[in-house]
Amino acid sequence: MADTINLDNAYYGRKWQILINLDSGVSIDITDSNFGDYALRSTFTVDRPGYKCIHYGDISLWNLNAATDNQIVAGAQGTVIINAGYVSGAYGKIFEGKIFQVIRDRENATDYKVTIHCIDGHGIMSNNLTAFTMAAGLTYQNAVKYISSNAKTSITLGKITEDLYSNTLPRGKVFFGEPKKYLQQIASDNNAQFYVIDDAVHITKVSDSTSNTVTVSPSTGLIGYPTQIDYGITCTVLLNPNLTIVNPAMTIKLDQSVIRQQLINIGSVPTMLEKDGEYKVARIIHRGDTRGNEWYTDVTGVIPAGMIPYNLANPN
């Protein structure tokens, strides 16, 4: 089912929230309605470049009051959630991740800036450990649950393919090492994809369910012209929290006549454009500036017949 939005009011009135939950127990809620007491300006960039890779979120806050500034810089550990969208349109979470680094900067004589560098899945994808023994005959679903519950850094489970309930381990097994190694192996054994979104582990198959299709056109927020690239297309739309990285892959549908074609070099064979205008969403970048023009989502789509690159930030 295609998702269409009435542009008359869906893209007016920005709505946003930056929720910082520090490990010290302090919670800082910075929103469009209370930023007068907190940040005079906020910007964010959320980069989801694929599946088997780290997703990043960077938030900058200007001119915080001294108490809030000190709490963030002194805490420097915790979780950040970014919600963004529109008052009368699409609104929701575009990022959740752990604080990796906090940087305080002075731009000029009067303006101070705090930048929070966050990683989605940090602690799951790296520097984690699980250790336990599992008997033969238990399902892969049991293995996933034991891996998550016995991990040094707790692992939240998201969508897990139903097939893992019936497939069983043929023999007993000792699990000792990084959880991601075992989760990737379980996904591979079941012809599924392992990935981390919003600090939760997902193991899913392309055949699990029908993917969602979002129509992209000037009436649904398209900015400028989509551009053909080696493996599909790129385009920019007004910020849309409904666009994300999932498996089965979400698809976008475009009018082929508005796509700016790639320049063909002699000896090269470009990727053919899809006749029906549908492309799998393989990378998403959300960009927002609460006091500026930026309130966009950059989308990279690949042709449905091709394999989705695992990491478009480093496709090679």
C-alpha cells in the first residue's frame, strides 16, 4: 500500500524532541516548546548507511544554560533519542543510541555549542561479551534469547523472524565471545539478515512480510530532482521519520520522468532505471536545523533485482 501525504498542512509546523538520559540518572528533555529554557538552536544529523555497519547520530545544542551544559559534559554517558517531524504530519523517532563523545566548543564571543556524538548499537556491535552453555535440541530462538540475556551489555531484541522458532541446534554448544559473531552466524544459518536499529537487534528474512512502499513526489515532499547513481538513485525529501532501514527493505516509488540520468562514459555500463520507478531504501540521512532551513531526509535507493549493499558509507 502506497503512503501518500497531503502537502497542504503535513509539512508545516516543525515538531521535535531531543531526550538525553544520562547514566547518572539525569534526564534532559529539549523540545520545540521548551527550548527557550534550554537550547536557542539545535541541529542533528542521523546517518543510517546500511545493515552490517554502525549508525551515527550527531546533535549540536547552542547556548544551553550552565547547569544543563555541565550535566551533559560531566555525564558524557547515557542514551539519546531524537524525535522529529511535523505538528500535523508524520512525527516519530528517527534515532536512538548511546553517547560516545561530548564536545564543548565556543564559536565566538557569545555563542557556545555542545556536540553529542552518538552511536546506534554501540555495546552490542563492539566491546561486548556473552558466555553460557546451551544443550542440543533447543531452537535458534532460544539461542538468541540466551545470547541477549547473558551479554555483558544487555541486548534488546527487536523483530526476530518466526522461522527461528522451529529450527533447532543439532548439538550442544558453548557460547563465549562477542554476541554479534554468534548473532551473525545464526542469521546466516537461517538465510536471514542481522542488523541493529534503535539500539535493538533484529534478525529477519526478505520473505518475512511485504515491504512498505512510500510514494515520493513533489506533492509528498520531494525536493529537487532524483539523481541516477551506479546502483540506483538518490533523492532528497522534506524530513520524513517514516523512512528508515528495515528488512524486508522499504521501497520508494518515483516518477521516472523526473530522474536526472547519470552521465555515461565510454566503456561503462550504467545501472538501468526501474520501469515501475520502485527502489529499495538502502541508506537514510536525516538532517535538521531548528533555526535554519535544513529539515530534510536524503534517500539512497537501489534497484530491487540487485543485492542491497551492507554499508553505503563504505560500499567497497
